[in-house]
Amino acid sequence: MCGISGIYTFERDCGVRERDLVRAMNHKMIHRGPDDEGYCLSGSVVLGHRRLSIIDLATGKQPMCNEDESVWVVFNGEIYNYNEWRTDLIARGHRFKTRSDTEVIVHLYEEYGESFLSRLNGMFAIALWDERNRRLILARDRVGKKPLYYHVNGERLAFASELKALLALPDVQPAINAHSIDHYLSFLCVPAAETIISKVSKLEPATYLICEKGKIRKERYWHIDFDRKYRGTRAQGVADLLDLLLDAVKIRLESDVPLGAFLSGGVDSSSVVALMARLAGKRVKTTSIGFTEGSFNELAYARVAADHFHTDHNEKILSPNYVQYLPRIVYHLDEPFADSSALPTYLLCQVTRQQVTVALSGDGGDENFAGYDRYAWALKEERWRRTIPAFWRRLGLALGRALLSPYWRGYTLLENLNQELLPAAARTLFCFQEDIKSEIYSDTFRDQLRGLSAAEMFLRSEPKNGHVSSLSRLQRADLELYLPDDILTKVDRMSMAHSLEVRAPLLDYRIVELAASFPSEWKLNDEGGKSILKEAVRSLIPPEIYHRQKMGFGIPLGRWFRKEWSRLVENIVLSDRAICRGYFKPEAIQKIWKIHQQHRTWHLDLGEHLWTLLMLELWHRLYVDGETTENLSEELLGTMG
């Protein structure tokens, strides 16, 4: 796992200035690759690389080239099928200098041109320079595990694995993208292709960008095809899925450094550990995070799984005192990010890295196999929309707007009954609903917001043609938006903060494609979600895990903000500095705080709203005001008394 960066100039060759700028970008990403660094200056490109050594420790240094140095590559990630392609390419006459997966990318491009990407099974962000054709290719993996940011001005394109690296360039200033703040308040993250910084973009998953002859174009090389239907029986589907799960885990066990796994005690992570235990031939090292609050604590289930698989198990309890980590978390996330599971994920990666350098996770199970409870709820809302006459639905919403607070969670249901499937599903995900944003925005900030609404962004996942089930539409939206922009962003940044590589077998593209081809009822039925996945792994995991209810990985925000973290709101969220940003009406933010203090019921718990505002202000303190993580950590610890 690594960090990559580079500069491509449109009308001239690069020189010392561009090389020094790439060095400055690389320096911002030492945590992604603490083992080594490398550079290549070739024509109108400078490529930079930070290395975390995982495979081919001796000769895997990057940038890497072909025999005549006409093709160069820097690469962040892992290619799991590289050995098969290496054998095939050697048979075709290609000569290799190393046994690394990186060199396979170079020769695949020589052999297949732009279509080389469709032959890779892995997680990756790639920058490839073709000197003969003066062509730069930037690409991301299919599901978006590895990030890639880029900035274009009149003279050049600059790219890097992290936004903070681009901010090292003198012409990239932290000018705020107003629409990104609006989307952040809804999605808890900034969806691609925009970023929080104006004129900086994120390359979307399954996409490559080509710079050639001073022009830039983007192409999509893979789509999740829910129109393709599985032709076998359910029993055959179960067998095919188990075979793929076994292979997906097997190819992710190759490593020249210690390897372990995250273990929550849920079906997904337990299944991965079960297959690792079968394949590894030795005790698997596992790590879990727990809470003192019972309703958030999964440690009992993790222990059941650890005992069952005889793992070398480690645990850590997360308490409110870990508030000191928030500035470091915000720093590594690059952009405002308010999924509260970033905090336990940061701690999980920290503890795991003390034991191993590579960890396998269960990410992807919920999206692939309809594991989220909100899928069943969205389908229930859809049935209500069909059965309740439009007049009564509109009347209910009108009465709700007149009599109810938009902060009441039932208010969203009244909105959703008057919406289409995907906008309604988006609102179920949202933290700040549109009515609340209208209430809290200052007049000046509201005037800056024009164009695409947050709810409408879910419609981007819809293809121009094709007819699939409602469940498939919901899954596709999550796989193309929520998964890469939230879940995988969180895991990548928190793991790289500790120089830990995380591999996700359930996100092997072959499993994604197979799951998409299964009938909806094989995934979600009256017994709940993940039906076919559970059937495939039933004999592998303990019955306590198989039958347990799903839990999230958040933190007890509501309780902590009323008690240990109450002064965080007063000192940070309601501070003069925060108010002077100009985004919000101070009295509206005070109202949110007052509602949360006075009401202790689940439907008026605004802990998530306060967390979202807190993380936004901490981001501004670090990236706009230039505070250090150390000083900000001390300030936050001071609020704990």
C-alpha cells in the first residue's frame, strides 16, 4: 500500500521545479508509505511514490518501467491476480525484472493498451506514463477502494492519493466549495467527483482519465450489471458464492509481512476470518473494538467468533476520553467527514497495526447482499406509496409540516411517502434534511447554493436504460455512492494513518458481479437480509453469529454530547470562530443544541447533527486556519475537565 503523486505539463517538458513540487506532495503522505520513496522525470511527467512494502520487499521499488523505459507506472494498492498475468505475459515474450504486482501493470498496458484495466483484479490507484505517445493514464479500481485527487490549471494537471498533498502546491488554495458543504451535511461526506476545495476533483471509481496532446478525457471501464441474471438454481448459487468467497480470501492472503483481520462478531467479518483460519494454516490475529455502553458493544460476539476460530485475539475499549484523536482523524480524512465510525475505525487500525501490516475486513457484505435494515424499510415505504392515495399522502405531509418539528425522525417518513424510491432512500441516509438546512443556513450561504440537490445525487447511479428490481436500484446507489464515498474512504484514510493495508474479500469484483445477478429474494426476504450469504457460510460460523441481529459501528453520540462532550459543543461548535464562517444562523445552531439537551428520546436525539457540525469546524481549524493537530488535541482534552 502506498501513496502516489505527479505532475503532467500540457505544452512543455517537466523540469526541476516540477520535480521539487512532487517531492513536496510526497512528503505530505509519508504515513501512506513510510518504507521508501521514488521519483521519475520523463518528458512532460514527473511521477512520485511513497512505499509501504508488502510484496517483493527487495525489488518492488517504484516508479517502475518496462525494458526500454518507455512506459512508467506508480501504483497504490494490490493486484491479486498478478501471478496469472505474469505467467501469461512471459509466455507472450515479456521480460520481467521483479516479482512484484506493479511490473505486471506495465506489461499488461504494453500488451493490451487502455483495456489493461479490465484485466486487473485488485484495489488500485494507478498513474501510467507512455513516453512514446506522450500519454498519461490515471485510473481507480472498480469499487473505489483507493483514492485519487487531481487539480487542473492552464499549464498542467497535478494528482495525488490525498488532498493534503495537492494543497502543498502554491496555486492550490483552500477555497471552499459551497455545494460540497451542502452535500456533506446530508451524506456526512463529500461525494465524488467534487471535493471540499474548489477546482480540485476526485476521480470516480471504475474510471480512468487520459491526458494526451494537451487534452483530458474520462472513460468508465466497468459498471455493476444488475440486468444480467443468474441462470442456475439457488443451491448452485450458494455453491458458486462459497467457491468465490474461498478464492477471494485465498488470493488476499499473499503477503511478505504479517497479516491479520478485523473481527466485529458480525456475519461478514466472521465469514472472512473463518475462511482465513481454514486457509492460513496457523492462528489468525484478530482485533475488535468495544464500548462500555452495552447497546453499542459487540465484543461478546467477537469473542464467540475468536474462540470458535481459535484466533490470537486483541480488544480495545473506546471511551469519550479518545476525543484527543479527533484532530488527527480529521487531518487524515482530508475533507469534512462525519460518519462517527471513523473514530472506532481509527482505533481499530491503530491496535491492529501493532500486530500486523495487512488486515482483511468484511466490508461490502451489506451492500452486496442487502444487509442494511433500511433496504427493507425503503421497500415498505414503496408499498405504502402504492396503497395510500396521493391525496392522503400530501395531506399527511402538509399536517406534518404545520404541526411537527423537522428534527423529529417521523417527519422524514412523511416526506418519503411523497417521493420516488431513490430520493426517499437518500433522505433515510441523510443527517440534515432539506427543511433543516433551509432553517439553519445564513442568507448569504443559501444564495451560493444553486443546482443539484443532495437527494437528486442518488439518481446518478441509475443507468439510462434497463429495468431492475427496487432492491437492485437501492443496492446500486449504495455501491456507487455510499460505499466508495463513505465506507471505503473511512477505511482507507484510517488505515493509512497507521500505515496499515486493509483488504476486503467481499468486494472482489467477481463477488460484486455474482451478487448483482442473484434474484432480489435470494438476498432480502421475510427472514431479513444477506439470506444467500448466510446460507453459504452457515456451516463455517458459530450459530450465535448466524442468528444475531445486525449492529452498526457508530459511537454513543447522544449520550456523550449530553455528558462528557457537552463542552465540545459550547467551545467549538458554538464558538465565535465557527459562527463567523458564515454558513449558519447562530440561533438555529443553538436550537439544535437545546433540543438535544432537553429531549432524551431516540426520535429527537440530535447527536449526529452535533457531530457533523463539530467535524466541519475541526476541519476548518486544521485546513483553513492552519492550526496543528497537537494544539487542537490539547484544546479538546481541556473540554473534558
